[in-house]
Amino acid sequence: MSRLLALLILVLPGAISALGIKLMRDTLFGHTIKPFAALWLQGLSGFIFFAFGLYVLAGFILYRDRKRNQVSPRFRKR
């Protein structure tokens, strides 16, 4: 059960990041998707989705590596 939960923790932010990349790509090529009225709004939301997904994934990996004591000394808790 815990492995399934860990997989969900990794898959959902990864999907959000992929959506953010898709939105930014569509903005670059000038394709507006239905809920967005302007290209700049679509690009900004794509960047926010990508940054949020990357933040969650990186935080999860850092937390896991800190538990296993596999990080460099500057990332260890004092």
C-alpha cells in the first residue's frame, strides 16, 4: 500500500508538469486552448504548473534521500 501511495505522489506531479510543458509549447506555437482567453495567460499558467510539479517531485526526492542519509552535507538538516 505504501508503494502505491509513493507512486501516486510521483505520478500526479509528473502529470501536472507534463501539462505545464504542453501549455508552454502550445503558447510558443500560437495555439490557444479553450479555457484560456489569451496566449500570455496560457503560457503563465503552463509555467506555474511546471514549476509546481517540479517543486513537489524535487521535494519528495530530497525528503527520501535525507531519510536514507544520501545527501551532501549542505543539504542535511542541522
